[in-house]
Amino acid sequence: MQVTPNVRAVQVPDTNPMHPQFTTIYLVGRGQVLTIDSGEDMERYRWMLRGYLAATEKAEISISAVTHHHRDHSSNLCWLRDEFGAQVHVLEQGMPLLGDRLPENGVSVIHHGSEFGPSDDVRLQTIHTPGHSVDSTCFYLEEEGVLFTGDTVLGASSTTVNDLGDYLSSLTFLRDLPNLHLLCPGHGPVIENPVAYIDAYIAGRHARERQILDSLAHTPEMTTWAIMELIYADLNLGPRLRRAADRQVSTHLRKLEKEGRVRVYAGRPRQKSAEELAQEEEEEHEKLEVIRRADEYREEARRHALVAQENPTLGEWEEPPRYALA
């Protein structure tokens, strides 16, 4: 999908409830292009990217920049290096978090304020935006007013946040960027009213904070789960989203505790018995064994399919049909 003269979006369908609609890899520049993020370690991401490059434009990937270390954004970095020889650009804070997802060579460390691009006239500014993660990074193509936000701002929902204080500061910085016209998120559609959208993000966090404080004013000493069930009652969240909502309540409470606005009464973590630990270990072993056997069956099926293609079909007949001239 063409976004601006120098930006295209490769939108990969996604069924993860935390990833609204699709996950996007962006291409920036012409001829020698730059990618924003690399997608998950699944063939459909590599297939979509290869297919887009082959069908839409004659281009080579020279640089791949990473918005943060989470696997759905960084798992194909080694593939991009091996397939295209791409130079991988990673924020300094993300280097220790990426581990073996980084190629052995061709990695450039970038910092807040670094500028780089696929050409002299197409340059991105690096903006460190902690909050969703400690290494969250946005990239700004100021000439075209395009901000690549990764998971800092999503296209169809709010995002999960690790440090709410840092996150609100990051959002405030982004909304004041000059010439800002478009937000290109890692998940969901492109946003055409960026300042209003970011303002709504900020307002939503403040509204949620007020709900939490109101809940504690009405019922003191609540757990995060009890608060979550109360303030998200109208949304009918599924199991996975309920856990995410509980984590977001915890994020707000950490901020409020740091500000001295709530008091925390320490809990006691549940200690598992030796029998429970042994049971968990056995269950994990059984799962790994099933996975191992499934891999063996998959490989066996692949070999049989090759044999069926290459060998005659005589084994399927007691007496095969015969043919002669009429």
C-alpha cells in the first residue's frame, strides 16, 4: 500500500487479539530501501515481503531499523541480513534485549537523535520513546510528516505500557513534532489525524487513572484484578485481554505509588510444593516430547511426498491398467 511518495506499507494479516487487524512492515525510499521492523519468525511475513518487492517494485533492502525488541517486530532480522545484506539499525538500549535475533555482523547501534536513511534525500530521525518497552523507538521522516511508531501508538486500540510515566512523556514529545501528518503504527491502519489521536491516547490514560482512584476511594485495599474487573466491566474482555488489562492496571498503580498517591500493602507469593514443581516439570517434558514427535512426523510426511513425486505408482496397483493402439 502506498502511504506517501517514499513510504509503502506491507500489511500482514494477524489473528493475535493484541495485534489489531494486521502487522505492518514499512518500506522507505526507492531502489535501495529501508524497512521498519521485520515481523515474526513465520514464513508468511517473509513471503509477503518478498512478494511485495517482486510484484510491486524492483528494490533491494539496504537497511532494517527496529522499533523495539519484541519478537513480532524483530524476529526476521537475521533473515533480512542473509537474504538482502541489510544493515540492521538498533537503539543502544535494545542491543542486550535482542540476543540471537541479531545477525553476527552488519549491526549499527543508534541513539536518540541519530539520523540515517537509504539515501541522502530520505533521512529518518531516531526518537527514543520508552514506555511500552525500555527500548521503544519511533522513526520520523519529517520531510513527509510520517512518524513510524511501532507499538508506542497502535492503529486501532490502545497499547500495553510498562512504565506509564515514561510513556506519557514520550507521547507529549511526539505530539509536538513539527510537520506531523501521519502515524504509521506496527499494528493496525495508518492514522491521518496524529495530534488528535495522540491527545486521545493521553486523555484515555488519565481517564483510566481517575477510574482507578475512584475505585480505591469507594473500596480500599483492592487487588489489581478486582480493580480490572470493575473498571473494564462493560467491555466483556476475553481471557487473554483480561490478563493484559490487569497488567495495565498494575502499570497505573506503579505510577501512582511512585507519585505517593497510593499505598501498597505487600502480598505473599504462593509457594509451590515439591510435588507441584515435579508435576509441572513432567508436563513440560511431555509437551516437548509431543513437539519433537510432531516434528519427526512432519519431516517424514515431507519425505514421503517427495518419494511420491519421484517414484512410479506401481505400488498402488495389484495389476495396473495397460494401453494399446485401438
